[in-house]
Amino acid sequence: MQPIIEQTALELYKKDPAQAVKFLTQYCSDNADSVYKQWWDLADYLMVKYQDGYVNIPNVATSVGYPDWWLKAVEIAPIQYQKPAK
């Protein structure tokens, strides 16, 4: 794709340098917009995937947990969840 862009810009430049500048400016702007959107899409994906201490993709709320050595190092006891009594 890049060689085509460069060839098009060169041909435009030979005919009208201002048009070549306009063409390349638009190409660069579109490229930057695309990267920006992909970056935010990645951020959204990661936030959803690792939300609330779980891995949610491909399955929702898959517990990862913490290794025992880490829990001991930070002096946090593992939380034991129990179903409420009826």
C-alpha cells in the first residue's frame, strides 16, 4: 500500500505540488486517526477483559486468583465467599 501512496504523491507533485501536499496531509491524518482509534479500542478491550480481578474473555468472570506467596507477602488472607443462609 505504501508504494502506491508514494507513487501517487510523486505523480501529483509533478503536476501540482500543492495537491501532493494536500494528499499526503490527508493520508497522514487518516493514518493517525486510525491508530488513535485502535489504541482506544485496545484500552476498552483490556478494561473489559480484566475487569474486577477476573478474566472476562472468552468466558465471563473466570477467577485468576493470586498466588499464596503474594498473599502472604502483602499479608492478605484469601477471601472465602459463602452463599447466604436461607
